[in-house]
Amino acid sequence: MVKDASGLRGAETDFVKHDSDNMVLLGNAHIDNLMHMVVALGAEVWTGQQRVKIIEKLLTTHGNVTTEMIEQYQPTEEETEGWAAERKAMVDRVYSVMAQNNEDAGAFGSQDPNIDKR
């Protein structure tokens, strides 16, 4: 993908490193680490999906694809808007579980069936 005025290529952005390595945000450092991993994996999945969309478009329009063609690809405004909507839908599907109210959830292995409490 071609670099824009900021020097970044396509969907890439700078990772802003901060002092979160020294903080516990979710009550347990291991849970924080798992959360970071889940978010990073989601970003990797979306990046792969976006790259597949580019490859499919190039195959449809050119019949063949090279790595250079993929890297130089500039999406149309419509594609950019469509991708943003698809990315939001993926984020909603994948991460909405974190917003669930689990106050009544039983411990793993509990004998309480915990059915229909959400």
C-alpha cells in the first residue's frame, strides 16, 4: 500500500507504547495480558481479512496478483467505507461479550444451572 502524508501505509498505524506494562487494569495482570492478546489477535484477523479483500479485488480486475500489487493497492472511498462498516460489525460480534452482565454467573463447575440469567 502506498504511504500517505503521515508516512504510514494503508491501514497501518503507529502503535503508541505507554506505561501499561506497569499497570493492572482488570484486577489481575494475567487477565490484562489475556485481554491484550485477544485485542491483538482481533487486529491480526481483521488485517488478514482486509488483505484477502484486496487479493480478491485484484484477481477479479487483473486475473493475477503480485505482492507488489497488493502493497500498492489504494481502496476506493466506497471500499474504505464498506471496510469500516465490516470492521465495526466484526468488533461488535467478537468483543460484545465483554459488555455482558455476568453478576449472576456461577463459578465454573457450579451445580446451579444458571440458565436464562442473562
